[in-house]
Amino acid sequence: MIIIHDMNDYHSYLPRCTEALIARALATFPVVVLTGARQTGKSTLARHLGRGTDREYVTLDDLEILDRARREPDALVASADRLTIDEVQRSPELLLAVKRRVDEERTSGRFLLTGSANLLLMHRVSETLAGRAVHLSLWPLTRREQLGQGRAGLWSDLFEAPDTDWPELLRASGRADEDWQSLAVRGGYPVPAHQLQHPDERSLWYAGYTQTYLERDLQELSAISSLADFRRLMRAACLRLGNLINQTDLGRDVGLSQPTVHRHLALLETSYQLVRLPAYAVNRTKRLIKSPKLFWSDTGLALHLAGEREPRGAHLENLVLTDLLAWRSTEIDAPEILYWRTTTGEEVDLVVEWGGQLLPIEVKSTTRPRLRDTTALRTFRAEYPETARAGLLIHAGEEVQWLADGMLAAPWWAIF
């Protein structure tokens, strides 16, 4: 039997970049909903936030508590003045009791709810607590969180500083003591990233995680007729990191119908495994129409599912994206993370839209970036001269340098 360890089994605590925003939300809203993939550290963070306060903690992973939530939801939510309910997606009907309690007594910080699925995307959840709750996300550990810094990359700093100050800012950010491939293999789930040192231990953990996800978590979201088909689809998706999502092609490769692929991908997104990266367009309606790109929430798990031992360039791009997503979860006025592609095939890997400004990012796994690597960045800046910041070429080398006017090459570790 493979056991998935919870971070509460360990005495060490790594500060999370979302802590300040969660605390601020608890001081403002009656309900704060914190969601993210299982084992990202939601329970540990929730308990940490309640330490030294009168906040009570219950988890629906406890079968007795789960049974009480289903039989006596109103009694459970009234059992404490301030209550944290962990894994609330296991009893969606509990949200109606939370709504009734909040409507009777609207007190800030009344409930902190955590879940391993996006409640806003779950078909079984009819109550969204609109007007009563703020929904926040917890992503796997960023590299700087793993180092104990409690933050994501220097994205806010880049937006706040003039482009000309970027080299000095990035050179002062410190150096990496490992290569990006090691980070990609380790991933960001707290146990394999922070507690397990040997590759075999991590492989066992990922195997147990996948088994638990397929046999329990997934079944609570939707009935899956064939877990073998679903596992095969996950593998195919992880082999296509960074590619446009083509459901017909995916279905053909794994022997599933397009509607089935569509439903399975939606479940992967709802449970915070798959990440759809939308396309940038000035017309926001077009962003919804264009095909998104496919990524995974954790590179370590993606490599395990795909059966790959060596990370590819797409995994470095995925690392940059997940750090951006973690950073986005710390901002009240959340930035948009997108990609950009022309009809002629030129593509910018990532575009960050924030505060009326656009930050175009190209990711290359080369250690020797060249001017030709900035072709798409230059096209993008020419297309949006009023709003585009300097183009940022993230690479696997050592030097921070201007390759051309408005084209800065910087190593990955200097930014995140």
C-alpha cells in the first residue's frame, strides 16, 4: 500500500506567498475559499493561519465529520464562531448551510473553506456564495517558497521598475545552486519537493498520488467509466506540454471520442491538474475563441505521468508559467497570463497583462541566447508599441544582458 504523506506530519513550515492576501481577505469577507490541487499544502496553510486564534479546524477527510456534514450541516457550521472546513468539495451541500449562517450573522473571517477542486467549475456545486466569499488559489511551491522566502518570482518588481533598471534588479536577486532540470523533476508539491531526496522515493510518491487522485478524488467529481482510458489521456496530455489543445487529435491518439476528451480535460482542469493558457488578443471575446495551450500544474507530476526522465524545453516554460500563476494568486487586481500567436506562426510563449501594460516573455532552454531568439518578441512589441514593455528572454545560462534595444536576456534563476 502506498501512503501519501500530509505536510502536517512534519514540523517544518514553509511560508507561502498567498498568506498576506488570505489574511487580508479573512479580515474583509465572511467566507474565504482556498482551492488548489490536493497536497499543495492547503491544510498546513489553513492550520498555520489559525494558530494562536480561536479558529476551529475540521476536515471532511475525517469520515465522522463528513457524515455529520451530510446529516447535520447547519449544526456543523454553527459549532464554532470561526471555523475552517478542509476539503469542502466532499460535501457541496454544506455550502448552503454556510450561506444560511452568513446571512444570519455576517462577520468577517467567519469561514475559511479549502478544497481540492475549483468549486466554481464543479457541476454538483449550485451554491457559489456570490457576494459572501472571495475565491483564492494555492499552487504548488514556487522555487523561492522552497528556499523559505515565501514569495513567487520578481514579476511585480519588473512591472514597477523602469525597463532600464531591470538588469541591476535581476543581478541583485541571487544565484541558483542547481539547474532548472532538477527543479522541474522535483516539482512543487511540498512532500516530494521539500522532504524526499531520492528519485525512487519521489516516484513512489507520485505513483501513490496518481492512484489516490484516480481512485478517490476523481470519482467524487464525476463518474469515470474507464480509469485506464483516463490515465492514458493524462499521459498523452503531459507529452504535449506547451502545445495547442486539439481535442480531436488527442482523442484519436488515445482512442477516445472528442466529447469524452472534452469532459476529461474539464475534470483535470477542475481538479487543478491541467492548466489551459488562453491566447492574447486586444478583443477579449477572441481570447475565448482561440485555442488555448496545454500545461500542467506541477512539472514533477507531469514528468512522472508522461514517463519522461529528462525535462524538455516545454518543462522550463511550464516552470515559468506556474511561478506566474502563484504570483497572480497574490494580487488583488490579478494579472492575466496568456500566450500570443500570429496567423503566420510567430509565437510569444507568455504575455502578462497587468495595469494596462504587456510583458512579453520568451523561454529558451539554451545557455547561449542569441538575437534570433527574440524575433517573436520584436514582432510583438512592434504590434503593441504603446503598451508593451521590454521583451524578456528567459534562458538557462548565466548572464543578464541586453541583446538589442528593448530585448533583455536573463537566466531563469534571476527571475524566479
